[in-house]
Amino acid sequence: MIIETTLHNKTAVIALDGRMDADQAGLFEAECERVVSQGFACIVVDVARLKYVSSMGLRSFLQVAKSRQAAKGGLAIVNFGGFVKEVFDMTRLTPLFHIYETVDQALASMP
């Protein structure tokens, strides 16, 4: 999986490309921890190019969302579709996340 991060004011936009399985989920969590340690309380995750997410990947999304909520930050998911959306929907996790169509919409919603 390739992780690309761009920074916008107090929000980090993390774009994921490839597959998020058990081996890759930790890399996503580590990148989220890295940007939070740099003072970015809010994270937007762009999943437009994410082709696959495993149960460990779902766990990572939940962990990051929980930590952002506890820190009064935010987590949003953008470009949500395809197989990734199907997995979130099947596991009934979709309602737990803030979902936006575009990065700009998500950025505008962040505290």
C-alpha cells in the first residue's frame, strides 16, 4: 500500500493506494500517529485508490477514529466507493464515520 500525506492548515489528508491488509494496517496507523504528533488533530482519509480493506484495516480505521474523537479532533473518509464501501457496509461500520464526496467538503467540515 502506498500512503501519501498532504497537510492543510490543521488537517492532514492521507491518501491510500493499494491494499490495506494485516501487514499494511499498521503503516496507516503509524502515519496517523505521526501527523497527530505534529499537531494535526483532524485527518481526512482519501480511499479513492484503496482497492481492498481487511478486518485489520477496518480495525485501524476504528482505532484512529476513536483516538481522534477522544482528542476532540476528527476523522473523515472521502471518495468512498467500490469494494471498500461494500466491506464497510457489510460490517455495518459506515454510519460510524463522517463520509464526504470530496476532500474539499471534508476539509470544510473539520473543526
